[in-house]
Amino acid sequence: MNMQTEDRAGSQTQARQRAVLVLGAGRSGTSLATRAVQAVGVDLGDDFKRPSRKNPSGFFEDAALLKLSKRLRRALGLRPDSLRLLDEEVWQGPVVESFFDEFAATIEARFGDSPIWGFKYARTLRLLPFWVRLFERMQIEPSYVLPIRNPLSVARSRARLDDHRGSQANSDLEWLVNVVPHLRQVHGSRLVVIDYDRLVTEPDAQLRRLVSGLDLPMSESVEQGIDYFARQFIRNSLRHTRFGIQELVEDLQVNHLVRRAYPLLDRLATDHPDPDAAEFWDEWQQIEEEVQALGPVLARIDGLERELRHARWNPFSPLGAIRATYRRLIRLLPVFKMPGS
């Protein structure tokens, strides 16, 4: 880390700069939750990734930090749909180390004068060990917002964009590898879990939960931001499906680990239990260990997906190669179902 950043960090011992990271899996309402974070007074910058067909309401992602985050993901060998888990040693290695100064300089340039700023990228939870170390080096106090959405809705939302990734089996695996492995690293920091469906139906109450959970000052401008979000920005057309917890746990097509993990998070979204509750983190660690045990199989599926993608786009690849790779991939999927499920 360069001396300029170290000097800035040392000067903030009395009033540390704060950052709010919006975490979560794709198609889980991360963009809507980020707009909510902006509404309650968190600085997201003024140079966003442009809206698209995938998200016409906007992504609210700082373009410079988004570009860097994607470079880091690619340097780690992860595609957006990668299932491969990363070894802990990776986060201490030279590939990750080479990014610290550039991230620090970008944050200083974009948000150096902001007492509290925020950033969202749908793969941030996959990269969380990097961000935790970055905040430690810069002496920035982190807070976290975790938008969640019923995985039945996540799969259907993803299927509208990609039939293959949107199958319940594939969508569930993406959800697990994005949400489970590193979430425990937020333990001890401010964390607000916010449910997408509740944010759409009761925006005023959910934004006030954000203010309270993130320990933000309530001012006239924040009241105005909440009112605008609730009365003008939010609309029912943002939601196409809604499923309950019981529908999830009773659907045997849903991965058994997802059926265990998601209800835990949904309880946090109602503030019962408290995010610091030991029983939550004890159970979460058990789920994390089970996901880690799937590492070799996840890596194998990831490799087959890579072969399939290459076969699809290689003009010299015979159609038979695609079919063979697809058959091998399908044969692996039953590994992720519990006996009798």
C-alpha cells in the first residue's frame, strides 16, 4: 500500500471513513437495495454503469470500482457463473496483492471527501476477503447490506435471461457459492439483511430499518429520500414472482443446502434473531463446511461448463463435443440432491 494512502488512513483515527458494501447473489434485488442505500444518504458517486435490458431501472454501480472489481474477478479465473471455490491461500497471493493500491487510489479519488460511501457489485461477496483486507489497510469502517430474494424467484428471474443458468439446479449452485463461503467475515460489523419482496411492498419500513441498522443520521434530506423512494421510485412491476418460505422448503427441486441457508437469512431480514446472534453463526458455519466439502465436484462442474462454452463458440468444434460435455454435466447434478429428495 502506498504512503499517501497510509498517511490518509493515519489521519482518520478520530473519525474513520465508513463504507457500505451491498452484497448478495445476482437477480436478488441488489440494484434496488443499492438505490435504497442511496436514498438514506450514502454516497454512491455520480458515474454509474448504464441501465440495460437486464436492469432498466439502473444498476447504481460506480463505473470505476466496477471495472476494477471485474478485473480482479477475471484475474482470479472466475467467470460470472463460475462455481469453483477459491482456496484461502489465494487471498494472500501476488495476484490479489497487485490490486490493493489501485483500489485504494480509486476509492480516494472517487470518495475521499465522503464520510460514508457505498458500492455494489453482484460478485462482491465472492471477493469479500479482498475487501475486508482493503478496508483494514485503509482504516475504513465497513458496514454491509445483504439483499435476499427467495431462490425460487431468483431462478425464474435468471431464466428470463438465460435458460441454462436459470434452471433451479444451476441457479441454486450459483446462489450457494456466491452467498455462503465468505459471509461469516461480516460478523462483528454492521449488517442489514433486507428482503426484496418486503422492500417492494413496504419500502418506508425497510428504509427505516436501513437507517437504524447502519446507524445513519436521520435528517430532513433522508426523510425526503425515503419518501421519494417509497412513493415514486418503487413500483410493483419490479416484481414478477413471489414465493414464501414454506414453498421453498417443501420444493424438493431446490438444493437441500439452499433450503437450510435461505430461511436463516430470511429470519435476519425480520431482525429475529439479531445479526450478532451466536446460534445463527454456528448454524451458518455448518452450512459453509458442507459447501466447502463440495469443492472438488463444483470445480469439476465449472470445468465442464467452461468446455461447453468453448464448444458452443468454437466454429471448428463438432456438435458432438457439445452434446458429450452437456451429458457429463447433467450426470453430475444429482450429486447435489439429498437421498430421497
